[in-house]
Amino acid sequence: MSLRHALLATLDAGAMTGYELAKTFDQSANRVWHATHPQIYTELRKLERENLVVAQEEPRGTQGKATKRAYTVTEAGREELCRWVATVEEPTLPRDVAHLKATYFEYAPPDAAREQFAAHRAYHAEQLRRWEWHVEQLRARGTDLMQRRLAKAPKERHAAIVAYKVHVYEGMAERARAEVAWAERGLALVDELERDGFM
Amino acid sequence: MSLRHALLATLDAGAMTGYELAKTFDQSANRVWHATHPQIYTELRKLERENLVVAQEEPRGTQGKATKRAYTVTEAGREELCRWVATVEEPTLPRDVAHLKATYFEYAPPDAAREQFAAHRAYHAEQLRRWEWHVEQLRARGTDLMQRRLAKAPKERHAAIVAYKVHVYEGMAERARAEVAWAERGLALVDELERDGFM
DNA sequence: AGATGCATGTAACGGGTTACATGATTAC
DNA sequence: GTAATCATGTAACCCGTTACATGCATCT
């Protein structure tokens, strides 16, 4: 149940609608925790029922039929967020398709193996680019979310707020680099096995 | 739906019961893909209904009331396995509690942050030990599963069978090392922030 | 007038976890 | 005889995905 806390933390920087949260989640900041929009809307309603957030309903469009709802964290919500952040959690259990599949590449022709290592490399190279870009943005305190967050916090804490996020995103970048290197060693391995007649 | 393929691959090395598969899954080999025992038993029944495996039912114990079922892959199952291995899949979407939480360590007292980085380090150090041990076992072709797998495959393919698995497990070890390093940099960061009065 | 994109949802389904149930074997 | 462990399952629940529905806005 981490989605709710990711939502609480994001909302703590300032009120947002479900749509804005969904955008924030999948394009920029929280690529650490994936969530789809139906999930976000549903979870927000749930958080509202539990009084961890409150919604401000406003008309959307000119006809006044459609509405949008901007959510704000309540005091209880903030407490729940702090409680969660300070709690040590069980590590996520491993479930990694790419590595699982690579375990059994013996069952596939060399070209299929190569194709998959190449796809792996491409995906993580792209991720790496994103993480690196994001680290720069954070350091420059240039993202919307960060500015809103900093505006609400006392100045002496700004360094910590930025530093933890930078640390996380640098960790993700490091990971992506490792995946790229792993895929490249994989490609070399396929070549080697084929050259030596083992495939 | 990777569990079924992990099961098919494991069974392809030789018949096993659900219990043996569960053990294989969580203690030694397939720590790349976590699965609990109810899930394994259920999936095996499903694979059986789809004719991807067949079960050999045998009495268990002396009273002859309880039974056990040893599963074997069918030709269709092997084809499905090969098809899956050769297919490029969407990468698993990121969902990482530890990194998500670390993003918000600003909300926690420094000691709570330290405790979590320490737990992270301990967990991945232990994982690293496991992966390294496993790589050694594989290279020595010393695991049960590997020996059964090799016994069924033509000799000229042995090198590839071992090499792919070693590559995967070395990748996992590399990852674990990166997580340990990340946690250590995290600990240093908390110290630094506290020393400079930012917490 | 129709297509595309913004914005907010609901419903059905599937995979995975936790809790529970049951029987056999081994060690004390 | 009782506790622990081996072994096989079922049931309820929760989280997340996919597909569908709806309304407004903008561009052509």
C-alpha cells in the first residue's frame, strides 16, 4: 500500500486534481512507483472516505455539468505520511521478467536472445537519460513540484528535501547504467557462444 | 504471466511435485521470480487443464489416503516455453518501496532514515552473498536442478545453458552490490545533513 | 461536423497474498 | 500423546490492469 503515501506526499506540496496527479506520476517525478489513472482516482476517493485528504469540488467547463475535484492533505493525512516514512518496510519481492527470461535463453535462437538484450539496453538507456535529466532539474530546483514543496517548508530544511530526492534519482540512474552494462555483456555473450558453436 | 513459464522451465529439467517447486522457487534457484505455495499449486492445476503439463498421481504416506502429484511438461508445454522465451516483453513497471520512501525522508527524523538505509544495506548484502554463492554453484554445475537439466541436453549445449544462468545471477549480484553502495551513500548523506544542521 | 485531446470516472477481470483447513510423518 | 514439520490444498480479499463510458474543449 504505497500508492496512497506517494499520493499524500505529492499532495502535501499543494492541492491537485486526479488528472494532475496522474500526469505527475507517469511523466516526470514519481517514476519510482508506477500507477494508472483509474487506480489514482479510486485511491483518492478512498483516502477521502478515510479523511486523509479533502476534496474541493469545482465546476469544469462552461456548461457547469462536469466537475473537477482538487485534493488537499488533512492533518491526519500528514500524520499518516510521517508514520509511513519512518517505518521500515519489507523489501519488495523480486519479480523481474527480463532476468527470468534470460535465465532460459538456451531455449531460444541466438537472434531472439540478441533482440531481447538489445531491447533491454534501449529501454534502460532511455530511462537513464530521464533520471539524469531529472537529477539536474532537482539540483537546479527547477521542477514545479519541487518549487511548491520548498515554498511550504522552512528554509533550513531545503537542503535535505533536495538532497534525499537527488540521492534516490541518482540511485535510479546508477541502476539504469548497470542494466545497460548487463545487456551489453549479454550481447557479447551471445556472440561468443555462437562463435564457439554452442548455440 | 511469467509464473507459468518459470514453472514450465523448471519442470523441463525433470518431474517435480508442487512442494518441490515451491522449495526450488524460494530457497535456491528462482529467486528472480517470487511465488508463494498457494499460487504454485493453483497455477499447476491450471497448466494441467490447458494440457501444458501432465500429473502423475501417487499415494503419499502409508494409509493411502493422501496423494502427491508429480508434474511433467508436455510437448505443448515445451512449445509454449520456447515461444515465451523468444518473445520480447514489456519491461516490468517500476514499483520500489525503498526508493519511494527515501524520496520523502525529509518527513522522518534522521535516525529513522538511518535505520532504513541500514536495513536496506543488510538485506542486499545478504542477497549478494546468496547470488555469489549461487554463481559459484552454477559454474561448478553443482546444483541439483542444473545437473538434471544438463543430463537431458546434448553436450554441445551445456556451455550455453550454464553461461546464460551465470550471466543472470551475476547481474543480480551486481545489482545487489549497487544497492549496498546506495544505502551506504545514504547513510553518509544523513550524517552530513545532520552535521550541517539541515535536519 | 468530426477528430483529437483533456478530464473524470466505472466495471470486469486477473494475479498475488493471507488466512484457514487437513492429513501424514518424525522427534520428543 | 503431542508438538513440529512435511505436503497439499481452498477461500476471501486486495491491488492493479484493461476496457469501456461520458462530457468538455479545441482545431480543422
